[in-house]
Amino acid sequence: MIQRREWRFSLCLIAAGAFLMTSCKKEVDSVTPQPSTISTSSVSDQEVNRWILENMRDYYYWNDKIPASPNTTLKPAEFFKSLLYSWDATARPDGDRFSWIQESADELKASLNGESKTDGMEFQLYRPAGTDDIYGKVLYTHPGSPAAQAGIKRGDIFYKVNGQKLTSANYSQLLYGDGSTFTYGFAKLQDGKVVTTDESKTVTAVVRQENPILMDTVYTIADKTIGYFVYNQFVPGPNGSTVNTYDNQLDAIFGKFKAKGVNELIIDFRYNPGGYVTSATNLASLIGRGVDQSKVFARKEWNKTLTPELEKQYGKDFFFDYFKTKANNIGGNLNRVYVLTTRRTASASELVINGLRPFMTVTTIGATTYGKNVGSITLDDKNKKIKWGMQPIVSKSFNALGQSDYSAGFTPSIKIDELLTQDWKQFGDINEIMLSEAIYQITGARTARRAAAPQESATVISSSITQKAGGSNMFDKAPVLETHQ
């Protein structure tokens, strides 16, 4: 299925390429991939499959579950799928929900860095009970994007695309198809019900780079100085940049928090599906209490056959991500941190929550997170003869206390759902439902009346957020193995 944004993915195949890990990203030596065994300019499916199999047997976390004699006559995507220890709620609850492959490694890499073809509107789709009708609700728009310029904003509801009413049968093609121009027909809330209108807006998708930091601010309420920021993807900098622009912007934000004496912190991860481990480590190092480069942020467990080779070549420290010593760390003023979450909060976001737990109280507000405690790497062919790229799961993550108990997600301390029939406030509005609850937990004073949730039986069926970062991933650079050079 062609995705709505035409994500530009890129992978680093290991039999012939470098790899990134989607567990959040760890900086190790620059990768010198294993040379490709393919010498012709025209590569057959069988040669691609051989390359896939070699790398999966080396790096896949469940490599002991790969079939002994897989069918190499399959098309590469089907062949890759046939190797996976696929998740099943009953038979394989510990199985793989996250590995994937793409025909273009270059496109994968671009998407993992936040670049995509998009109109700039992130949304969630709902299906009310007893109907096949689908309604979309805008989560946020990227500043400066076509959608933002058209006046589309968080909380807007749409029910038509290009003149067609959204239904269970057509929403996928209309929203995630190969089109680039979208005319949205809007609805509104009236007395707690969704009512259609004649309003419409047309936007055209463009290739753009999303800044993952949507906003930040500081509130002074009673005797509390509260820092708040919205962070939507773990990306160190723009695609192709050697400068960690976005990580540096976070450093500057925390410098401001420190200068203003912030003593309470609210992190808005509700639409953050993951990203680079390096950015997760950087952020956690700005927050953690009493952390420095000697403290463990996360430990990675690799497959049993690869672990001895990695330990021999890199030493035991290879398996650990350590906090950084950051001048703008505000942990000395914090005893706790509040994190706003939804089901779209995944991967590197969960890594930060888990990594901070040994050092301070982490209170989550919202919905249960996605549940991704494993990481992947990007594999591609260094010689560019094989154009495919794959993102297999290669590791499992633990915090400094050896905890990795969130494969089903983090259950919120305070449950709040974002419903179709709720009136959503804008980010930073102290009356916004999740932010106001966090402020109440901090100060004991409500900035808005906590109304009972409206009676609603609409089911969330999809979200544009799941297309980010290859679908709720965290990634890292792969080690160079001497036997693969």
C-alpha cells in the first residue's frame, strides 16, 4: 500500500552495509559494512534474498527462530517476512511486531530523519459504533506546512477527502494512497455530537523536514516554576546534516529552563513514535537527577551468537548507553517528571521513561503507551548494488535496574483519553485536558474544571503518526564486526 506521505526510507543492509538501530540510537564507530557478494549491475531476487538471509542470521534478535531452509524463490519482501518470528497474542506473545524491509534504502534513511512528502497535518481516525463512517481529528499541524497555512489546526474534524465521504472501505486509499492534493471536508462539534458542514480546505503535499520540537514554555503557578515542551520525534538534526541542530535546540530550551529556575517538568510525548537513541540519551541527560557519564541510561541485549563477538571486539561497555554530563541539566531542581502519553507514545519515548525511572519519579498521564522495548538497525548495501534496505529488530532494552517490563506499554498513573467528541484545546493552553491535569498534580490547584468524559463509543482505527520513523521505531548505528569487513 502506498503511504499518504510517500515516506523516503533508507536502510543499511549488513551483509553489505551499515546499520542503524531502531531501539533509539547509539553512536559507535562509523560503520564499514561487509562487502557485497554481488558483482553484477543487475541483481536478481535470489541474490537479494541471499543478502537478506546472511544479515538476518547474523543480527536478528530472534536469529535462532529463522527457518533452517527458507524458500529463496520468494520475492524479497515476502522472503524477509518468511524469516520473522512474527508476533501472535497467543502463540508468540514475545514475537516480532516491528521489523520491516523497503525497496529503497535511501528513502528509509530520509524518513528516519523526519523528512517526508506531507501536507503537514497529523491526524487520528475514529469509527463510531454501529457505522462504517470514518472521522478524522487533527492532532497537530507542522508549523509553516501547507496544512498550517490553510488554517487547519489541532481539534479540527474532517469527514470527506476529495469529495468522498470517508468510510471503512475507502479511507486507506483516500488518505494513504498515491495522491498529493487533498481537499478536506470539515465537521464540527455541536452539543457533544459531530455535525457535518460545507466547509472545505485544499492542501498539496510537499517534501519537507519536520522540526520535532513543536513548542516550549514556562509557567509560574503558585510557588512552582513549570517547564513544558512538546517533542514529536527523536531526531538529532535535519536529514543529511552533520550538525545536531534539534538536539542543540533542546539543550538551549533546557538552558532557558535552568535560567528561569524550573523546578517541575512536563514532557509532552503523546504523539512521539520514537527515533534515535542518541537523541533519547541527550534528552534524558538534560532531565535526570544526579546523572552523568558514569550512570547507565540503558543496556542492550543482543542475540546469543552475536553477543560474544561484540564483547570480544568492543568490550562490555558496548552494550550500555550512558548518560551524558550536560551543563543545562535541571535534574538538581527536580524530584519527579510528568509525561503526557497516548497509544502513539512509543519506542524512544518509552526508552526515556524507562531510563529515568531509576533516578526519579516518572508519572505518566494519558493513555497506555505503545509498548516497544526492542530496537532495530538500518542495513543497506555499501556498494549500492542492492537497493533494498531493512530494519530488523536486533536488541532488547533494559534500564539501570535491569527493568524491561513495558512490552505491553506503560499504564498511565492518571488515565485520560482524547475522544472524538471532546473539545480539544491547543498545545500550551493551561486548560488543555492533559496539560491541565499535570498542572493540577503539581500545584494542587485546577486551571480548568475536570469535566466527565463524554459518552462515546467511537473506536480509534488509524493514525498518521504510525507512519513516522518507519512505524514506532528507535534506531542506532551498528558495530563493525571484524569478520564482516
